[in-house]
Amino acid sequence: MKKILLLLVSVLCTLNVFGQTDAKLDYSAVNTVTKVGDTLIVKLQYFEGKDANNTAIEPTLYQFDFQYNNKLLNKISTTWQPSSTSAQKAINSWNGYKFSIDSQKNQTDFDGQYVSWLSGDASYGSDSDWSVERVTYQDTDALEDGQEFVKYEFIIKDKANTNYSNYDDILNANWANYKKSDNTQVGATGQSTLASLGSIEGGDAGNVTLNILTNIIDDNIGDGTHFTYNIYNKSDIGSGNQPNEGASIVASGTYDASGQAVVTGLENDVEYFVWNWADGSKDYMDNVVTVSDLALVFAEAIGAGSTPNGTSTTFDYYIQTFIANIFHDEAFDGNIDFQDSYEILAYLQGVTSNNTTYITYKDRAVQTGGNESTFGTIDSNGSYFAGIDATFKPTDSNKSFNFVHALMGDVNFSHSWEPDTEGTAIPASTQTNASAARMSMAAGSKFSGTAEEANLDLTSELKNGLVEFTIGSEVEEMIGAQFNIIYDKTRLVLDNVIFDTGNTMTNFSNHIEEDGKINIGSFDQNFEATVKTGTPYKLIFVPIVQLQNTSGLITFKVNEGVKADGTQIKFIME
Amino acid sequence: MKKVLLLLSVFLLVGCMDDDIISPIDDIVEVPASLQIEDVQGLKVESTIVSDEVRMNIKLPYTGTYRVKIRDISKNLVSQEKLDANEGDNILKVYVSSLENNGYTLELTDDNHDIIGITSIVVNN
């Protein structure tokens, strides 16, 4: 019986002990913050403890320390909440300190940590990332349960360029010193830290990397320094992806030789649009649109145009329709017809068109592009503009973006980026041949696609006081050919161009005298006649200085041919 | 008097000699030290870095038709001259005004494209 009584007493005593509850120092966010620059309001609040008799413990001194991360929060104000006029209040602040708890006690044993701090078992050490606040409130009467001590306002700072990757641990209480009027220490506890603020958007995005992808770089035609970028806020971009009037450039610069740029000054979680520009003054711009492009456009035009869903088209990619549509009314019409092909032919012949066209050449580079992942895709309405969208949004987890660049008229992508992502290629099943002439055309030919190799002999020679440049060819089945030739205009004057290509070929020569350039070639728009073998092209120059020989006086850039089935001919010159 | 006769005889002898023996003065190519080639054949330019033009020596094993080729960094042919040249040294020029600033190789081949000499040039117009 004694044992039972003893056990009963023990249980009762235990219940009494566990019946005591500590007072609380509570702290929580009053509002929701979502982005850098928002104001975070934190309330610090008192909840009373109970003694063993479940009677409220009534401290009259309330003192506590808390600390906040000053790299992520900028304190802007404090506001006392109790209305008592008799209370004594004080707030002290120290920057550059962080509390080291007594590890023998729970962090949330706030009164215990206070005692340890007094004894030196817990301490403040230097830490420039943290600031300490000490709140002291003393009155004759105890605070009511749930009474707020003070509200703090903080501005959310950008975590860029800090050592912090999130806003999870930015504020926590260190200790609490609650005492009754008889100086009895009151137990105090609370949560270990302020609840995480979650995902905070915005803020300096830091270094954002842009990469520009194009065959100009890949094929060593030029390098990345020939490209610049202008970045706009996406909200400043209007129809046709053009910046609205008065739109400001957020950032601009030049890519490095490899085609990469590291951009600063952008913000996280903000949408931007980038316009990438190739330097249109480069000589190779005159080599962008050639007879190979002409052949592709003619083949497409013979098929009476294409539609975005790929029905009745010879193109491999949807974007080729956009790039080939070099003649259209103000709005892009997406119809590839003979007007487009004849405008290109006229351009190659050096004939000035009365129409406004979108053919790229030196000092008039008509440019487009987009994100690598979507360039060349079309949306459900068949719009090509979906695939030329260069929108990007830096975030914490993504600060690198690939953009591609293309030039209008460059249907075979010789100086542009050839799409390589899903949804950009027209399904072969929809590439319907629509005419007899078209039956002989393969489904598009590409610059980097299959090419046949053939020998060709291009030589300059001093003969009878004149400089002759001859193109010797044994290449058969060539329905188109083009040679872009540059000559030393300080020593030579072009006197004559002699074609011996056959009776039915359409020959062209475009002489740009001021640049010392001449582009010559031939094309049969019926895809039937072929360039005659032998010496189909000969240029005669008159020297204007005394010459012993001709080495280097005449150079050649573009040398290409195309067969009736669309196959590009890659000339080999020993 | 003897001396005068002797001198006259020498002049007469020289005057009766075949033109072929003494005339090659015009055909002798004066090769500057900077273009001299010790081998029986080869190619040499006066300066590797070239602006506008540079002299070159093509030294040939026999008279015939040859080619001077200019290739870019990818070995693509960008210019080619076909010329008839004499056995031995031939001082000619390479003109680079129509070439972009870049590095090139200069090749001398026979008419069958067999290489006789090769060197590199850097165009710096």
C-alpha cells in the first residue's frame, strides 16, 4: 500500500512539474513578401507562462536579444506596441555580431541561454553579416497574454553577391530575460528562427551569360566580335518583336570572339528581350544570298508557295519560309512565289529593284533570330513569329541563355543558324511535290547538308598585256553556279566578262566597281539546262600599272554550284 | 706601240665574239640577298608580313608553266596564278590588296599541282 501511495505522490508531483509552462518570445512575419525591395514587417510578441497551479506568471521585466542577417535584411524602423505610459523601454543595436549559443542547452531555451550568456558559456562573436537587437521593456504591471512588444520593418535585400542562396535563416532570437518583480527568473522559450520567406524574386541577377550561335562563327566566316546585343525589357517590345518607340536599352555590348557575352545589370525574374545584331558592314554580307538560295526559292515557288503546316513545300524547316519571303507587303505573308525568286535573281544580276526587299547584303543585313530552343518553330496558328522570340528571364537557377542568329534571304543557312531542335523540321510526309519540275527537286538542300565534290580550276594569267581570269569546269549536271570575285582595283580595271555557259542558261554578273567586286554565275530556272563544261566564265582585266605577274591580284570567296535535284556542289580546287 | 697593238687586238677579239656569249647580261636575274635560295628550286618572299605587295623569288628546276597559289587558314584556295617562268630565279610579286588581313600560305606548284615550295605570309593591309 505504501508503494502505491508513493507512486501516486510521484505521479502527482510529476504532473505538477509538467503542468508549468514557460512564457514565450514569439516572432513572426506580419505580411508576405515576394521580391527584393519589399518591406518585411516582423512582430515580436509575448505569451504568458503558467505556474504549477496554472496561474499566469507575471513578469514585469521583459528583455531579449535577437539577431538578423544584415546582408539580406535592411532594418528601417521599429515601433513599440504596448500603450502603457508608465513603462520604461529601450532598444539597442549592434552591427557585426552573431550569437554563439551554449551548446549544452537547447537554442530555444531562451532563459537558459541568457544565464549562459551571463556566465560566458554563450557569447557574441564578430560577424559582419549579422546585427543584434536588444529589446528591454519594464513596467509595474505584467503584459497581457499575446501583447506585442515591438514591430520591426526590414527591406528585403538582394542576395546576389552574398554568401547566401536563400532567405531561410534570416532572423532568430538569442535569449530572453523575463523576471518577476521579485527578481525571479521566468522560463522562456520560442521558435528557433523566423519562418522562411520562401522564394524571393528579383534582385541583381549578377553575371548573365549570353551565347550567340551562327554559322558565321562555326564556319570561321567571321567571329563573335562581329555581333552586338541590345537588351530591352520585354514589356517594351511590340509587334514584330520591334522595340516600342521610346523604349530604353537595358544593356548592350559586344560578344567575344567565341560568341559569348557576360552581361551585368539585369534583374532576376524579370523578362527581357534581346536583339542580336551582326555587323552589316562586313564584306561577307555580300556572300550571304547566292545561287544556292536562289535555287531553293525557285523550287519552292514552282510549287506555288507553301503553308506553315508544311503541306506542299520543298523546304526542310518552317523557318526557311520566313527567311525566303524576301518580298512581301508590309506584313509578312509567308507566301513564297516567283516574286521572291525573281527578286533574288535580280539582286544576283545587280539589277536594282523598285520593290523593297528583305535580301541581306553588305551594309544592309536584314536580321532575325531567337532562342535556340524555339527558333524555327511555329505556333498552333502557324505563326512563324513564335519561333523568332528572343525572350529570356534570368533566375537563381538559370543565368545562361543561347540565342541563334539568321539573315534574311539565307535560305540555305550558309551564314545563319540551322535549326536543330524538335518542332523545327517539316515532317517529310508533308513535303508534297507539286509539279513536274519540282518532282526533280529533293526536299530542300542545306548549306551543311549533303554536298557532292567536283574539281574546278580558277586561275589568273598575264596574257598579251591583259590579265585573264578563267574558270575552267568539267562539272556536269550543274543547273546553277556562282563565283564572287574580288580584284585589286588599284591595279586592274575590268574590261570584259565572257560567258560560255550554253545557250539557255540565265547568266548574271554584278559588278560593284567601287569595291573591286564582281559576282558572276548562271542559273536555269527550269532546272533543266546545265552549265557547259570547258571555260564557262572568263574575266578580262586591263592593268593600270606595269605588271610582271598576277599573284594575289584576283581572289575568290564564294564558289558554289547546285544540281537539278538541289544537291549543292562543293568545288575542290587543288 | 706593242702595248697599243695588244690592246687593239683584245678589242677586236672581243668585238668578234658571238653575241650569245656576252648578251645574257639582260637575262641575268639579280637576286637580292633577302630572296636568295640555296636549293635548286623553291619559293621565298622578301617579308612574311605583307602590306599591299611583296617581292618573291620562285626558283625553278626548268623552264615551264607553274602555279602560285594562296590558301587561307583552312587550306582553301583563295587565289591562283598560272605563269610561264624560266629555269632558275624568277623575281616576281605577290599582291595582297584584295586579301583580308589574315594568315595565308603561299604555294609554288608545277602545272600538275605538285608542290615545289611553300611559305607563309601574313597580310596586314
